[in-house]
Amino acid sequence: MARILLVDDMPLIRKTVGRLLREHGHEVVAAADGKEALAALGDARADRTAFDAALLDIWMPRVGGLELMRTLRELCPDLPVIIMSGGGPRAPLEYSLAVAEAEGAAAVLVKPFEDQQLLDVLAVALGS
């Protein structure tokens, strides 16, 4: 199946979403924030093991999801990015998700979301 970069600062989200994706045959590399994700991306590029999609939370410490998405667009322009958010401290949820869509997110998911909703969005993003 696909190799997925999962980035969320909430350990429970990384654990539950990661488990769901693995149960459906995907390989998951998890990171707690954008800085860790960029390190994982560097490792993957060095090993020539590219990611097929990225799932990013918007609000994270150090490097947030929107900033990370912009960097991913520069480094991996064809990588589908799915943004996830339950809201944050700096902007209304609707505004953040609209910005993510305007900047090229393949999809946006509002937490909490159903397992099947995530799997369906991911399938579309992967073109399968």
C-alpha cells in the first residue's frame, strides 16, 4: 500500500490514526511536529524511500502544519497533503481549513473524524 507521513503533536492521535492506517496495509512514519517531520523527510530522501501522502495537524509546536505543508510543496510538489484539525488558539477553525485548501491541501478533515472518512479521503488523495 502507501507510505504515509503522519504529523500530529497529540500522542493519542498519532497512535490511533497510525494503527488504523497500519491495519489497512499502509506503512506509517509518525512525527510530533513539523521539525520532526522534516527530519523524517530528509531521512526518507537519503534512503530513497519517498512518502506517498502526508497527514498533518495544523496547530503544532516549533513548525506548524501550514508552514510544513508549504515546505513539503517546495520539496515534494506531487505529495498529496491532507490537513487535520480540531481547532487552534490563533485562528477560527474554518479560516485555518480554508487557508489549507487555498494553499493546495488535497483534503481537510475536522477532528474528530470517522475512520472511514479518513480512509476515503486518503484513497482519493492517493488516486486509488
